[in-house]
Amino acid sequence: MSSSQQEEVSTKDLHQGYVEIWHHGLFHIKSSALLCAVGLGIPSAIYRLGGAATTSDIATETGVHHSKLSYLRRLMRMLRFCGIFTADEPSEGEDETIYRLTPVSQVLVDDQGKVPSTPYDITAVSTFFSLERWFRDAGDKTLFEVAHGVHPWTLTKNDASYNKAVNDSMVMDSSLFMDIMLKEVGGTDIFRGLTSLVDFGGGLGVAAMAIAMAFPHIKCTVLDLEQVISQAPSSDGTVEFIVGDMFEYIPPADAVFLKLIFDCWDDDDSVKILRQCKREIPATDAGGKVIIVNCVLGYGPQDDVYMETQVLFDVYMMRYGGAQREEHEWKRIFSEAGFSDYNITPIFGFQSIIEVFP
Amino acid sequence: MLLHQGYVELYHHGFLHIKSAALLCAVGLGIPSAIHRCGGEATISDLAVKTGVHPAKLSYLRRLMRALASFGIFDTDSRKPDDTDGSSVVYTLTPVSRILVNDGDMSPLLRLLARPATSVSTFFAMEAWFRDGGATTLFEMVHGGVPPWSLTKNDASYNEAMNDACAVDSGFSMDAMLEEVGGKGIFHGLTSLVDVGGGHGAAAMAIARAFPHVKCAVLDLEQVISKAPGSASDGTVQFIAGDMFESIPPANAVFLRHVLDCWDDDHCVKILGQCKRAIPTRDAGGKVIIMNLVVGYGPLENVVKETQVLFDMYMMRYGGAEREEQEWKKIFLEAGFSDYKITPILGFQSIIEVFP
């Protein structure tokens, strides 16, 4: 450092800055290590072993090769220091640490034979390392296109493994998430009084089916692209699946449900989608509404982790040209699309349900 | 509600890679330098003008800066009440962004730690590697069996990235370390020292400058020494080509900085064995001075503890390791040493003196 800069900065600040460069530079490992732990099935293994397990137990239970035991020990140490697991220090005479679950590893336990989701795919991780190039770029390509040379929805059409990775990473597509959400809003008027609902971009139908089961009098339909619907489990009639493009057509219904849709699209496209919705729902007095599940930046517990997760989620959506919005940004697109009012109900800690009225 | 906490933490962890990428982007765009050149405070418009950000990307820059402020990379003052687009927000530097300002900045270190091809993507293969019974390292698995030292020979950009990162890291950490331990008797009383694996001599020269009575030498491989810059052979430090596994030239003390964490226990014991042969007895002032991490030592802040274990994962991909005290003790004893002393430095690192 030049001597003039050194004079301005105290030794304590220098040391702190130095540690933080290492800390920040290595943060990507936290995400990858979590993906690895989930892939190996470590949370589920600890759960199956009664909620407490040594590294050797975990190795046996998960299929980690026995030659990799010392490395697994180090991975568990790292995950423990980062809050994914807790540990009991070995007691007198024992030399193996015992690992237990924390709130985050608890939600990664899968006791129904399905691999639980992590909220990202590997392609997404590599996308962000093109951020600088994209910021300098004059064109209107999204970050994803600059990084990978192709639009994400095109990639899901052409690349089966990427398509699967994206679907798998939809944590909020899990039935567990829907159960929590519906329990939280069960006592409110959000779904009450509806006779029909269209789940826009409803993917594999998990959300629609959960709504249909919680509110059996609501006729639920899922609208999505061909390559998505084709992967949906065969319907037992609870929910109807329609192939289509939400920019072109929406079947009429009392309400349109949009979970994690608007954060994928910029304001212009979001207004287009909202206008389509408005065409197909009845007036507010007749019960018409749009029900949105998304972040409202700044809403929710004012705890650091919650707030930081929301802004991280905002940067995450930048890759598609999307965004997480603050309240006044939501208000602006609602007004532009011709809606008159809205109501925000925080759910799930860092998300919200927004009802929008024509 | 615990379930809420679990889910928010799941998302939080899943997104943490963005922190590495976002900081790398900010440094690449020159944002810390731009704020510094603006006298230490800048708005988004100031930054757009002073960096290479395209005008069409201003709203995205605002969102990136909002995120970076949330991570503690920059500080902000509060927004004016009628400001709907964040244009009045003023950004200032924090300790980490201050040392990323150009002119002696630490950005090459950051670039290596978060380098997509040789760091970030390596970790994607962790699950497959854990299931595999072979002896290949994680790095080799992702790079077609090629270890890092071979890759630096064939890949000029990786070689440059490694050398630049090592140069800034040595420069910063050696000066800071010597200032911190100056009065602690670690280097006092030595007449000679050999820096094993000392590369181009930056560390040895820093020691020679701080303690002019200590005759310093560097031992490293022929292909490394031959590339040492001309000014290095001005007589301050002697360069010796050789292999630390074969023999180490005799000296009062051996200095090992970021060497033992690159090797597994067996290799470390061999290296330490060679060190013991090169130095005199403890009474005659003989010692090995190690500059590395001791996992679990240092301030108990989360940042320090996490950085230490993340660094362990980072070295794991090479087949190396960061060690806790009892792991260090084990290899010292196995190599025939009798005692050791740990002095924490630089927040998360340590100096370990090992006595025969």
C-alpha cells in the first residue's frame, strides 16, 4: 500500500479488511458445500440416525467412500462453523464429535424419498462471475445471456439436465412450502370466496394441488409452457393442466395466482402480464383478484439475515432481467396495469402474499 | 418460527456465492477506487461516470450497490424521504473496500480465491469426489487429472493469477506480521534463516529488511528461482535451487509460509524432518517458524472462525489442509520436535515456533 493510504487506515481496520477479503472471496464455498451436503444426503442421514450422528455414522449412512472419512470430518467441521449443523464436543474417553441438525438442515431432511431442493442451480453460480462484463456491455442482453450465450427458457427447452436442475431448485415449489403458506394464511380472506383459480407459470402443479386440497371448492388450473407441463406428474383430475404462454392467453377465472413469477420479469413485461390477468378476472365486487407470492423488499423481520437474503435474492434475479421489488415499485406496476388497490400479507419470513384488486 | 428461520437460512446460504461474485464485480469495475477518487463519498451517478458501467445499467448498479452495502463492503447514509430511485444515497468505504482501492490493492488475492475455473467450479464436484474411492484431489477431478502446479505451467492466465495473488498477499501479510510480532522475540537472536518454498523472495526480503543482522536465504525449485526478478539478487537474500524433500541448507531457523498447508500429514512430517536436520539444537537457538492458520486460534468472532474453515475447504481441493492445534502437535511430534509456541497474527492466522 502507498504510505499515504497506510496513514489513513488503522492497523485494526487493515486486519479487519484483510480477513474480510478472504471471507468474501471464499463465500462461494458455503453455497457449494451446502449443495454437496444435500447431494450426499447428510441432513436426512442424521435424521434417520435419530437426530445425532458421528462422522463415521454419516459416512456409512450416505455412501461417502471410506477413504474420504478425514475429508468428510473437515467438511462437517466447516458446515458446523457456518451454522448448518451443531456439534456436541466429544465427552471423556470418546473421540468423535456428534453432529445434530439446526433449523436450516432440518428443512433439508427428506423423509419421503425425494432429494430436497437447494435454491439455486450450478449454472446460476457461474452466471454471476460474468457480472463485470455485463455491466460494461452496451446491449440489452440479460446477465444470463451474456454469461451463457442463450436465453434461460431456451436452455430449459434444449438442455434436459438444465431443465431438471431449474425445476429441482424450486424450493418454493415443494408441497412443504405450500403447506406452511396455506397454514399461515388459512384464517385470512385471501382464498375464501373463490370458485376458480388459474396458477400462472404453475410448473408441475404442486402449488395448485395444495390449494385445491386446502380449498376443495376452488377449481384449480395450471398454465405453463410445454416443456414444463410435459414433466408434470399425471393428474388425478384435482387440477387441470393447460399448455400456453401467459403473454398470449390466460383462461378466465376468479383469481390468477402468480408465485415467483414477477421477479423473473422487468417492469414492462410485468405490466403486460398484469394486463392479461385483468382481462380474465371479474371486477373486485365479484371477487376478482390477482394473488402474488413474491418478496416485498423491506417487509418482514428487520433481522440482518432476512434483510440480506432479500437483497441477495434481488441480485440473483438480475440474471434473468428480473428483480425483487420494494412496495412503491410494486405499486407503480399495479397502477400502470390498471389495478386500483392492493394488500400485503408477509409470509414465510422473507416473502409476502400480495392481493391486487382491479 | 424455527421453520421460517430454516428456510431463510437455506436461501441465504444458497445465495452466498453471489457475495463472492458481487465483490469481484465491484473490484473489476473499479468502484472502491472511484469512491476514493471522489474524496471518499460517491452517489450512483458519480460512480457511473467514474467506472466503466454503461449508462443503460444504472438501475442495476444501484441494486448491486444496495446489496454490497448490505454485505458491509460499503457504507451508506440514509436515503432522503422523497428519493424514490436511490439517486441521493451516498456510498463510503469500509475496511474491506479500503484495501481494495487501487495502488497497492489486494484485488489479485480476491480474484484468485473466487476464480471461476480454478476455485468456484472446483467445488461443484464435491459430492462426486466424496463418493469416489480414488486418490485424485478435487482439483484434479475437475481439471482432467492435472494438478495445480502443472496447470500453472501450461495455463499462462492461471500462472499469472497465482503469482499476482501470492505477490500481493506476501507483500501485505509479511509487513503486517512483522509489525505485529516485532517485539515478540520470534526473529530476535537469529543469525541466519532459510525461507523454504520462498518463491521469488518477497517474504525473505521483508524479514531481511526488518532484521538486517539475520542472513536470509530462499530455497525453492529451479523453475521458480530462475524466474525471480533481477532486483531480488542484489545480495540482500541468497537464492538456492533445491528440493525441500531432499535437503535443506543449514541455518539458525527455517521459515515456512503457506507451505505445510499444501501437503498432507505424511509429506509434512518429511519436510519437518529435513528442517530438523538443517537447524541447531534448541539451546543453540534452532527453531522452525511456521506462518499458517491454526484453526480455532485467534479472536472468537464468527468472521474469523468461518474464514479459517472456509480456507481449509479451499486447501482441501489441492489435497492440503488447515490444521487445529492437536493436528499440528501430532506432526511436530512425529517429526521429532519437542515443543511449540503459537502466536496469533493478522486476525485469523498464526505464527508457530517449533523447537527441536
